[in-house]
Amino acid sequence: MRNGRMAWAALLLALGCDDDRTASLRSAVLQVNVLNTSADAKNVVVTLRGRSQPERMLREEARVQLTVLRVADLEPGAVDLRVHTTDAVDAVLQSVWVPDVMLVRGEVREVDVDLATGVPPPDEVCDHLDNDHDGSTDEQDELALCAECVGNLERAAADDPRCGNVRCASLDRTELRGTNTAEGDAKSCVRVEHLDLASNRCERIGKCRPLSADSTTCQAVERVLASAGLCRVITGCESGSPVVTAVADGTPCGGDRTCQQGECRSASPDPGCADGTREGFIDLGVHPDIAGCSGGWSVPGVTRDGLVPACGRASGNTGANREGNGCSAADLCAAGWHVCRGRAEVAAKAPGGCGDAVPPGTPDKALLFAVAQHSEMNTVCTDSSGDNDVFGCGNLGTRIEAGKGCAPLDRALASMRAGTCSFNEAEPNLGPWQCPGSDLHEGASVTKKGCPDTSCQYDGRPVGNADKGGVLCCRD
């Protein structure tokens, strides 16, 4: 609009007496005397529209007391005037409307417009015309409240900013959820904030909906500020500054367990293996959260999703189901324990790495404790979903090279051909480990059932399904 108004400024003529006489012979002259412009007005703009002539817009620098705009060469007849002032960024400050100004041929018509007491411009209506001479047509904010213009028809609008926002901040709150004690395994401090209602505010044309700030009109958005599990509590939630702290050692946390350094542990040492005996990481005082558990299983895989017990945790080298028939690798772990989830968890539960996985005096190539570690190829440990190769700790299997990203894990069964684990001392007739199927999916297919009824032999000793290792179990 600014460029158009500047173009019309060229129509402004500072006419002298001679010009008036010339103009009076052929047309009418209009002089608009604008009074009482506001102190911060930058420009005065006069819009002139009549049925017998095109719309014109005149612009002049504003003066606080009086601004004169004069134009000649006008067709006689009635015209309508809109006079408004703008600030330095062309925002409208004052606006008045002067209808039906009669122009007479050969005369100078003077019109005084007092911006302090003038007549306001007419309302905008839905007719594709600029009724109020502001340069735009059918603007919603100038139609009736809660109305919109569609195809020259005025209809009810779903929303109108003039209805105002419904402020919902009064509903905001911070709340503590869950049981905030040592035994509560899932507690959180949650900030619940409500968005101001700024839509669907119209009831009908001319009326806004009578909305109030409540849970039915204000949308809630939640943010978790803090969360905690067993042996930890949250303080300061109500103030919006929650702090998670560990409870005192010895605090009961469920059953016969107590809190120790922020962890819920059994009052008596827990071996972690389903059959009650450990074969790796045997010092419970040094390694309370990781255990090497020997035993067999026939349900394939250590890396697959949803690895859960299948035979009631009856497997294990001293368990009721030593052969592992119908058991999964998870059956070797006691309740509250699981097959360790790869290199990161082993590093967290065994800060010394795999060094204590094999007890002193264990014969060479006698133990491998597998974990759920993923890989795509070439015994490179990754966080992908790949199930190539079997990884773990022990002294049985191929030693993992540095740079493979597997530390602290140190052993692997990594086949180069289908149907084999590719480590002679692990497989029948020397050991029970079997890797059927593709050489790219040993982690998903591996079992320990190749030596039923101690049918294998190694180094002069009988070997059964429960021998030569099993899995590493980590405390939940």
C-alpha cells in the first residue's frame, strides 16, 4: 500500500491563483484542510472516491496543527473522502470518513477535516469492495464479529482473534507421580502446562463462545522433570526443581532386599544363576551384579528380541534340566537377572572386564559365557540389530582383536561357513556349542545341545550339554 500511496502523491498540486482560474474553466478543485493530527503522525493520507472518476490517494507530510492537500482537474459530482494518519512504519493512527462532498465545475471546494472529532469511516461489508477505503477488501477484522466473507456471502466463522485468547496458565501444576519410597520402582516429577485457547472461539455471527479456563477447553502438555526407580526418591518436585537422591544403605526395597549405594540388592548374596551356582565371576562380594552361568539350552539364540525363560529356569549345570531340553539361554539366569545385553552392560557390571570370568585353574578352551551382543559382520560389535557371530567372555573361542569395538568382551564364535561355529573345541564331538543355518546369524541360531548324555569328550574327559560355559547373567 505504501508504494501505491507514494504514486498518488504525484497528484498533489500546489496551485496558485492563476492555476485556480485555469482549473475553474474546465473542472473542479478540491482542497482538504486536515486539523489536529496526532503528535506522532508522520503522514496524512487522503483517499478520494467518486462514481464518475477513479479512486485517488494523496499523501502529505503531517503537521500537528494543519495540513493542506489540494488537487485539481476533478470531475464534478459527489465524492467520498477518507482521511487517515500513519506513523513512521505506515501504521494507521487516526481515521475519519467524510461522505458526499459535492464538487462543482469551476469552483474550489474546501473541506475541513478535524481528526479529533471527525466521523469514523464506514464498516467493511462482504461485497468485494473497499468500503472503508483502507486499501483492502473484506478483511475479517473489519467485518462483523465471528463472520467471514466467502464468495460475496457473509457466513459464521469458526474463530475470530477479536474474541481474545482464553488464558490457561492458572491450570498449570507440577505433580509427583508414583510411590516416592525406596520400594517404588517408577516415580516421576511431571510439569503439566496448559496452552492458551486460541481457536474455535466463535459461537455464531456477532457472538464469541463463553469459554473459561478449565480442563475441557485448555489442552495440557506434559514434561517429565525427573524420574527415579528403586532405592531413589525425588525431593523438591512441588517447587519445580526436583532432585533425585539415593536412600540410606540398608533401607528395605522389597522382599528380603535392601538398598546398597542406590541399588536394590538381596540381603544375602545372590548368585544370579538359576541353579544357584556360579561358574564365572565367582566372587559375589566383588561381582554382585554379574555372573557366569554354565548350562545347556535347545531354544536357539542369545541376541533375539524377547529372550525369556522357556523351561521355568530349570536349566544349569547343577539344575534339574541339565540337558537344557526345551530351555532358552535365559533359563540359565535367576529371577531378577537377564542375559547381559552386550559390551556396555558387561563394562558397567564388571569394571575389571572379562578378567574374572574364568576362575583360576580352569583348563584352556573350557569356558565361554555368551552375551546378547549385536554385529553385522567381521566380529565388529555394533548397536545394530544384526545377529552375526556369538560374543562373550572366557577362554573358549576366537580371541577378539583390538579395534573391533567389543571391549571388554574377549571371545567370539565367528563362522565363515554355514552350519558351524568355526571353533573346533566348542563343537561336537569336543563340545556342545552348535550354530546351525547361515554363517551370518549365529547369534540368533546358537544352541548348546550337541553333547546329549555326555556323548562328547575333550582332553580325556566326558563333555555334556551343560559343560564348556553358557551365558553371562546381569542383575536387572
